[in-house]
Amino acid sequence: MTALWIAHVRVTDADRYARYAALATDAIAAHGGQFLARGGRYVTLEGPDRPRNVVARFPSVEAAEACYRSEAYQQALAHARGAAERELSIVEEA
């Protein structure tokens, strides 16, 4: 079953986060991820407000997790650390 990678982000350092996003895009694509939402309008109804919301569809939970744990994504993530407050979940689609 396909899975959704759902990230809620507040960027605190736009330059560093832009480096993360450029590298993460390639890592996500390499694992079969396709972006469904990347920024854009949003409404927070509960929880902390995170103005950047990203949803990507992967072929499976395993593919999404493999992406996260991959060397390429971890290299990208190094740029996001200290440049954003983030929550990231992987959810299997019904």
C-alpha cells in the first residue's frame, strides 16, 4: 500500500533550509516519492502552527522509511538541523 510522508515545518534559517530542500527533493524522488503538497495555503486547527507543510506519496511505508534513512536524505537533513522546527510522520494510505 502507498504511504504518505507528512512534514510540518517552521523554517528558522531560510538559506540553510533551501539547501536541505534541494538535496531532499532528489533523495525523495530516488525512492519513488512524489510531492502532493509543498508549502501553499494551509489552516492549522490543532497543535503548533507550522507554516510549511509537505506531503509526498511513496510506494510503501518501507520505501518512505528507506528514503529517510538513506545516506542522501541524511546528508540533506544535516542542513535542516538547526534551520527548522519539524515534525515528520509516515502514514500508510487506506
